[in-house]
Amino acid sequence: MNTVTYQSLEFHKILNEVAAYAHTKRGSETILQLAPSYHRRQIESWLREVSEGVEMLTKSASIPIHSIEGVLEQLEQARKGQFIRAELLVAMHSFIDHVAKLKRYMNDKSFVAPTISTYVDSIEDLSQLDEELSRCLRHTAIDDYATKELARLRKAIADKRAVVKERASKIAKSPKYATYLQDQMVVEKGGHLAVPVKREYRSKVKGSIVDTSASGSTLFVEPKEVEALQEELSLLKMAEEREVEQILYYLTGLILEHERELSLAVEIMHQYDVIVAKAKYSMAIKGIPAAINEEYCIRIVEGRHPLLGESAVPLTVTLKDPDYALVITGPNTGGKTVTLKTVGLLTLMNQVGLHIPAQPGTELHLFQNVFVDIGDGQSITENLSTFSSRLRNIISVLEEANDHSLVLLDELGSGTDPSEGMGLATAILDKLYEKGAMLFATTHYNEMKEFAEQREGFINGSMEFDLHSLRPTYRLLIGETGNSQAFQIAIKLGMHPSIVEKAHEITYKEHGNYSVEEMTERMKKQVATNRYARSRLTSKPKPKQESAYQQGDNVTVKPSNEVGIIYKGPDENGDYIVQVKEEKRRYNHKRLKLHIKAEHLYPEDYDFDIIFKSTQYRKTKHDMNRKHVEGAKLEEDE
């Protein structure tokens, strides 16, 4: 997938939303770097993991995911021969404790999460390491009883400190020094016990100055009588530091002995973090796992644009054999671009292993590439026009697209002379279809609608527009063609019908009736058509093609507007045999429009052989019905 696709569809916003649910920094980074897979089993495995994650969260919202930041760094530090500091060992101990909790949590989740619950099985037992860390650590420091020697040293330090404090307190409270001191108290400064001496009496108190007050009027002096004791205390503290360092090296060595197990535990914790983040996102968007196919079928059932949330109008669309290209028409701001983006985003989300906001029954083809041309794409630095910039992108698409590509084109051919733009748009769509790509394209060119009607493999769609409210409904109607509704809106707002009829004649080279009666009738027909189209969106697929036309029905063939008579049909593809000018031709039902029903033209027992069969065929049939005719047989003359 190329960067133009990601930027145009704003796919990074989806990943940012998912990443926000990650507990760890590394999990968030992994999600932000998700890329589509082209392997069906891999994607199905990812989607199954997310589904199981959703089931787990439904049963229990609290999953013991622990931060993994720093664990690998600590292992790297240990490999370099450096000991791990006590506060970091405490964090390591907390991680190991959460690994054990995660294993216990997953042990009873085999029913709701049969796949991902087994991932913890590969984590080896770390209980002995956990116990030793627990024994040696207290809060964020080494425990007094980590070793007998440390316990002895710390007791000796406490005893020596008490002696030093007692000696310093006697000096502070001695009447001998009362005149020379600011206060009769002992103050600790930089690990030394000192008394506050007035500056003018410095020579009266023997000892070392360890600090001075802010004003300089007070000197903090360590009395000479306690200096020797303080030195003994300092030696004990040095011995304590050496003992603590030895313990840290010992614990670091234990960590290194379990390096492989810890590294694996980090990876599994990270894996669960990503799965749970995806599952939380799925629950937030009410997502489902879309089925994956490799039969060039896109079936979206009430899919919503994932960045629009509940405000998104559900999209229902199916594109499959024999139709691989959909041309969407309709008014500006009617939802055409959102439709393209929805199809593209749902496809990308599916292939990175994310659930999508849609209803069950949704299935998506596995594509190797999604190509997009949406927006003006103008390059200021290269001083390119909108049209030139988009054309460069489309040329790239034409070069790279193949029969494993989904191509989304918005307002193809816009930005230049309308006639030339329409010609280019048609030729581009035709070429992309020849290359085997599945296509979704939006257009405002009427000629493109006619092209889609005639071209095999193409179907039309339109964005519904409510002429009563003069607002788009943002619903996609398949098999219908739309237009800008400019003339209808003009009439609705009060423009004189004669002006609009003149505009229609200039545009379409034919007379258009925009009288009040005609517009009222059109609106009624539109309401009926839209209601029918919406019912098709939610109706279940029928096991076989129902017949919309009966033998003898008079129909108009689009776009030539030739009149024909239904002879046979429909077949499994919805095709009818239609007799046009005494010639039998095959047309898909989408190209036919009922003109007059047969029951209004012919009596109930009418023999349609008179219309559809040759004189010789009817004579032979008549003779065979009367008597046996040697060697005679009826041959269909279709």
C-alpha cells in the first residue's frame, strides 16, 4: 500500500485511535506501524485473536497487562556487566509478578479464548526468581535481611549513629557552650551532625565547619569530640555500600540466568497488549470481523465510516461477478467521497487485523493494493495545477494497478475542459477495468452514467437526494443514476419552469417538462424508487433470480431507447432474451425498462409464437401436432 492511499483515507487516524488503547509504549508503537497483510490465513488469525479479546473483555474488563518499558533495557545493561539498580529491580519484580497473574488469568479463559489463552503456556516458571527478588527487596531498596552481613552492618550503623547523636547532643546542651551557640540543638548537614555556632565565637568551638547559614551569621560545626565517631560511621556506611553492590550483582546475575524466559515473557505481554487494544477499539466502534474472500466480492452490510462514529450513514453495497466496477453519481456534498473512503478504510482495517464497523454478512476481497485518487492533491512546491497533480497520481495508478487491486477514484476527470475530462475519465476507467482492477468511481458527467449502463462489468449507483427537503440523505442506491438535481432545485425554489426547460434543452438537446404537475409526479416516482432501493439494501439475497418481466412485455432498452419484446428470461445472471427489430438479443435486466405490460397488449391465450417464431417453425409445429412427420424436428431460431 502506498503513502498516498494512507494519507487520502486518513488511515493514520484509525491507527492512532487504536494505539490510544494500548497499555505500553511499545504496544502503541507496534499498532502505529501496522501494515496490511496479503496472506488470508494471517489476517484470519489476527481477526480471531481480536474476537477472542472482545469475548475476554466482555467477561472481565480487567486484564493484567503490565508495562514492559525498561525490562529489555535492564537485560541489555546486565549483559554489559553493569548491575541493575534496586529501584529497577523492584520494577522487574513487579513485571514478573504480573506475568504470573496473566498466566493465572488465562488459565480459565480457554472457553472464551481458546487460541490466545494458550499463548501464556510458552512462558516458563519464574517463581524462584520472583521469590528471591521478593526476599531481597523492600520498597525501592535492598532489604536489611538480604544477607546476614548487611543486617550486621546496618545494625552497627544505627548503633554508631545513636552514639554520635548522643555525644553531639551533650555538647549542644552543655552550659560551657551555651553562649556560643545560636540554638542548643543538633543539626544534620551532609551526613554530619553539627551544632549552630555564632560566627563571632567560631574559635570557641573546636571542630570542622560543614555548612553556613544563608546570612553567614551561623556556622554549622562538627565538634572535634564527635569527628572520630563520625569517621567510624562513614567507614561502616562504605562497607554497607559495598555489601549492597554485591547483592545487586548477585540479583543481576539471577536475572541474566533467566534472560531467555524474561525476553519471551516481554514479547507475550506485548502481544497481549496489542490484541487487547484492538479488542477495546472493536468494542468502541461496535465492530465485527469481516469475512475474507479471494473471489473478487465486496459485500458491505451497513458499514460506517470509522472516523465519523454514530453520525455516519450506514453503507450497504455489493460488487461481485459479473460486475466489478461501480460508478456513483449524485449531488455535491451528497456523500460520494465518504462512500469511497468507507470502502477503502474498511478494506485496509480488515487487512491489518482490525474489526470494522459493519453488520454480519460483510465480506471483503483480499487485495494486494488499494489505490486512491481523492481531493485536489495540489503540489505548491512544484507549482502544479490541481488537474496536473491528480493526473500524475492516476498515471501511477494505471502503471501499477492489476487484477489484485482496488481503485477508488473521486470525480475522475474534473479540473479540465468537461468534454475532454469526460473522455479521459471514460478511457481511464475502461483501461483499469481491462487490467482487472475492482473499481469505485464517482462522477458528475452524464456520459459516464451512459458508459456504465452499456459497458459490461459496470453498474451505476447514485446518492439519494430528497427533493422535498432539498437535502442529501447520504444513502447509496445501487442500479440507480443520479444527477446534480440543479433543475429540480431551481423549480423547488421558485424559478419559472420555462427558464428551466430552456436550460434542460441546452444541456440535453431535448425538451424537458418542468410543469408543476410533472414535477409533482416526478417526486412521487422518486419517493417510490428510493423506497424500493432502500428495501433492496436490507433485503436478504434470493436463492434465484426473480422475473421482473414476462414474455410479451414491451420494454425499452437503455441507453439506445430501442423498443423490444421480452422473449425469455431471466437466467441466473439476470439476462433476458429480447426481440428488437425481429432480432433476438441478450440484455441484462439493468438495461431494461418496462414500457407496456403484455397483459395490456395481448389476450390471455395469445400464441406468442406468432411474434417470436418463423413461419416455417410454426408450420412444422402445426403439422407435428396434427400427425407424425418423418424426420421433422423443431429448431429454436433464437
